Amino acid sequence: MISDNLPAVIYYPLEKISTKNELEIISTFAKDSLDKGHISSIINAFYKNTQICLNGIPYIRVKGVSQIIRTGNSGAERPLIYQGIAGVLSPSAIIEIDGEDYISGPSLLALISTRISVKSGITKEYLSIAFDVYNRIVNLPNVRDMKDVFISEIETKRPYLKKARIEKFGIDRCEFTGNLFENYREVEFAHIESVVANPFKALDLNNGVIILKEIHTRLTKLNVHTYEQLYLFCKDNNYFVDWAN
């Protein structure tokens, strides 16, 4: 059954769902030539500054990034995060959690990879350690379980979205063409913001339209994932855009 109440976006401090020992195993595989203190500082930075979203994606506090990407006290991590590098690295999307700036795990990986590409020697080795620690985090049992539960809920309830939207809003026509449909098999529920683009709205009845099956097939082939793309698609095809109001 589809509820009108969407799940709240909840974040869990990494230190609340795992022990530091689960990350410190990385140090046992590190080269003997690497300083254990530096490795510990990377692990501590992850451990103290990481929040895990309920969908299993880590978010890292901006103020903890310097230790991870080895910029030290230079402050060089801030322009990398907020401005990026033209033609090389896009600015990181900033998420506010408890009043502080965070970036997503994938954004952090982009930073690490960029730093690895321009560094050599010992610094490159520590950046590789940071890469390994991140992969360790996303594969922790508790983190994997969170991701699996989140995905399972979406996949379980997704087939009921069409019926739920039709019944809730009394829909009897394709919302793009205005054509009447005689049975549910003629139409499908199409997300306005796709599950890929916004998984937290995957079960939101207001984040979708009831449209003819053949139109939905075209949207899928065109890789339409966002509100803006869908709006332009409708304008280009002279379809109704009442759903956008």
C-alpha cells in the first residue's frame, strides 16, 4: 500500500553504526614504508566526519576532507570542493546536515581520484589508502543492509504507484494527451524525477503522471530523468503540462 507520507531523509553517524576497528583493518594491508600515524589520521577523519544516509550513501563533513585528500592546513580542499577545476572536476554538491556542510561519497571519490592523477610518490600512496577506506565503508554489513532495505522498499511498492495515483486523483485520461483510457493496461505511472535522479521521491504519488504506455516507452528510450527534461519533452510534443503546476 502506498502512503502519502514519504520517508524522512535520515542520516546516521558512522561511529554509531560501526566500530573503528572495522576500518582499521585497512592499515594491516598498507605498505610498511607508510607512516601508521598518517594512516590513522585518514581513518579517524572518515570515522568522525561521515554520516550514512538511509539509502546507504556516505556523506563526509567538509571540515574533515583535508585529512582525507591530504591537503593538510593549506585550505586547498575548499576551492576544490566549492569551485572544482575547470574542465577536470565539477564543484561538489553541498548537503547540509545538522547545520554543517557535507559532500557525498561519490563527490569525495572524484576529489581523491583527481588528486591521485596529479600526485606521485608517498602522497599518492596515502590517497590510495583513503580510496580503500571509503570502499571499506560502503561495504560494511550495516551500510549494505541499509541500502538493501531502502531499495527493497522501493521495488516492493513501485508496482502499486499506478493504481494508487489513479484512484487518489480520479484519473481517467492520459495526463499528457487528455485521451481517455478504458483500462489500466493502456497507461503507466511515469516518474517526473526518476528513481535514479531522486530516489527519495520514488514512492511519491505527486512525483509522477499517468500516461499512455507508448509515451512512457519513448521517455525511457530518450533517457528522460528530470523535471526539466520532462517539461521540455511535453513542450516539444505539444502535450499538456498541467502536472508541472
